[in-house]
Amino acid sequence: MRVGAHVPSGRPLEEASLRDADVMQIFLSNPHQWRSPLQRTDAEALGTAGIPIYVHAPYLINVVSGNPRLRNRSRRLLAETVNAAESVGAVGVVVHGGHATGAATVDEGLVRWEKTLKPIESPVPILIEDAAGGENAMVRSVEDLARLWDAIGDLGVGVCLDTCHAWAAGEDFQNLAPRVMSATGRIDLVHANDSKDGFGSRRDRHTNLGDGQIPPELLIHVIRDAGAAVVVETPGGAEAQAADIEWIRTRL
Ligand SMILES: [Zn+2]
């Protein structure tokens, strides 16, 4: 099982090696801005390095927004991010399920997801990530995932399961991975993060593995059951993330 980290995007291969990561996740543009990704000068080196790369799309993206302007901007930036991901040989683009804001309903959100995905043609799959909370979240519970997959599951999308978010959402960890599998047929990536907050808190504050409120045996249980690549998105830089990666490897 490959275990790695979300690393700074300046020199990702060096960052991965500092952490002894055998998979990595990066941003291809500022995650808090609408700016389009630029062509990377190290694209070829990244694509041939032999270490799977996941790209995390910017946080601002909400393809189910009730605001048409934000929705269209989101779709454009997601499509651009998928193209840029292809140019670095990435194996997936992680994006949040989003929130049906304004007067929008979750049912409209399903249609909006479909409209987002249909025009995007890329060998790099989009991986939809679960959310910790928020009003009208498209994907908080496994039931939400099942409903979304009924609408878009045949469009080549994948699943990114974040343990901190699932904990904050109040999902039962004992059977979490099998339930996700039966809802979607796949788990492509696990974001292995501990949670500073309690079960069902709906708060999204990642912390280092073993330092938060998720019982270690449950965290490992979900990671093992998922059987997918694992990326930590934890604080503390290279040293702390290397320890998190080691924490997982020794327990698996
Ligand atoms: Zn995550």
C-alpha cells in the first residue's frame, strides 16, 4: 500500500523524498485563488519520477453553487486543473463535493455535478472528497455518496475518503470503507488525517495521527479496509508528516 503526503508544490519530488513518501499530492495553483494553473517546467520530471501524483483542486471550487457566476468559474477552473494534472502525469484530481448554496437544493446539485462532468474528457479521473459539514453538503455521509453515485457514477468519477471529515461528519468507522465501496464500487484515495475535534463535531481541523480524537485502531482499520493509496494532509511540515507516514506503515 502506497503511503505519502500532501507536499509543497515548489519542489515536490524533493519534498516527497524528505518524507519517505511513495505517493504525493500537490496543488497546481494557489488553492485560495481563482488563478489558472501554469505550465510547470518540471512537468516531464514529475511524470517520469515513478511516484504517483494526485492533484488537489483549489478550495474555492464549488460546482454546485447556487450562484451561476461562481458555478461557471468553478467548472472552468476544475477543467483547467484536470488538464494541468494530465500534463504532469497525475493519476487523479481531488475536488470537494461542494455545497448547494443559496436557494439551490441538493437535487439541483446532482444535476449540476452531471453538467460539470459531462464536458470534461480526460484520462485523469476526478476524485470527489467527502466533507466534514456545512449546509447542503453534497457529500457528507455515505448515503450522500450513494445518492451522488446514482446520478454520476457512470461518468468515470472516483472517491477520495478523508478520515478527519468522515469522523467530523459522524460516520461509523467500523464499516466505513465497505459501506463506501457498496455505495460507489471504489475508493481511489484515502486522506489519512486525525481530527482535533470530537465525533460528529462537523468541524474540519486536521491533526497528526495519534494526536487527535480518532482512536488509532479505528483510523488504521479504515485505512486498511480501503486498500487505496494513502495521503496525509497533516500539519508540521516534512518532519511531522514523515512521522505520520511511519505511523501508518508500522501499524499496517
Ligand atoms: Zn482531505
